[in-house]
Amino acid sequence: MTNPNYTLAQLNSLSREEFVRVIGPVFEHSPWIADTAWARRPFPDFVHLHSALIQIVRDSGLEKQLELIQAHPDLVGRMALAGSLTAESNREQASAGLTKLSPEEITLFQKNNQAYREKFSFPFVICARLNKKEAILKGFETRLKNSRELEIIAALDEIGKIAWLRLQDTLGAQ
């Protein structure tokens, strides 16, 4: 994450542009969330900041929510294999052991990604930092049985977990 030494007081005093630069990466390629949150400052604590960001996502409507989900890369997808993930996504996939897979495991992930995208029309999102490859593969198996509506909810819930961890990276556990 960018500038992991910000205190909440410093964050609350940032210009809109700086706030978006610092908080924007908390949500994959979706700086609009941080831009909207800027007007809700000051945040009394870390939990309120995270809650405000999540509420912005909840209030944004289905189209924006789907854009947010679509902004996430496939796990062990083309971008990961080409080394073109965001620094945050790269670290998260590495922490789950996804950068050290056998060719057979890569094929299995790609097969699951394809089946998931074909069914739901968006990428499988899971908080990689809270899972390892076995749990992620089990997640594919379980969640492929869900309806699209349940998967949108599941993906947004996982994005909330990712955001929580990325905020901790930015601000520390304040």
C-alpha cells in the first residue's frame, strides 16, 4: 500500500486529491470510492473509515458494484502470469501461495476462473490473504453452486475483507 505511515488525523486533513491517492488503492482500480468518502471526513477511527467506504459501495447501486467486482483480476489469471497485477494484488496472491503453483495447478485455477466467469459474468473474488490455495479451490467449488445474486453479495463481502486489510496496511491497526 502507499504510504503506510499515515495516522488517521493526517488522513482526515488530506486534500481530496491526496486522500484519493492514499485510500484509492484500498479498492482495486476503483478510486471513486475514496473520492466519495473524502466528503465524509473526519473519521473518528479506523472502523468508521472502513464502514463509510463499505456503505459507499452498498449505496452505489448494482451497476457500480458490478464495475467494482469486474475491476478485480482473476486469481492466477493472465495478468498474474504476465506480472501486471497491482502491487497489492500481487502481494495478496503471493501470500496465498498462488505464485508458486505447478503447471497442473495453474491449469486448474484457469479452468475454475473460466467456469466462474461463464456462469456469473465477473471474476471470482476472494480475500487471498485470508486463504491458501486449497481453500480458494474449495471456494470455487462451493460458490459455483450459488445464484448470481448470492455471488454478487459474496464478492462484495470478500472485497470488504480485502479493503479492511489494505486499510490496515495504509494506516496500521489504529
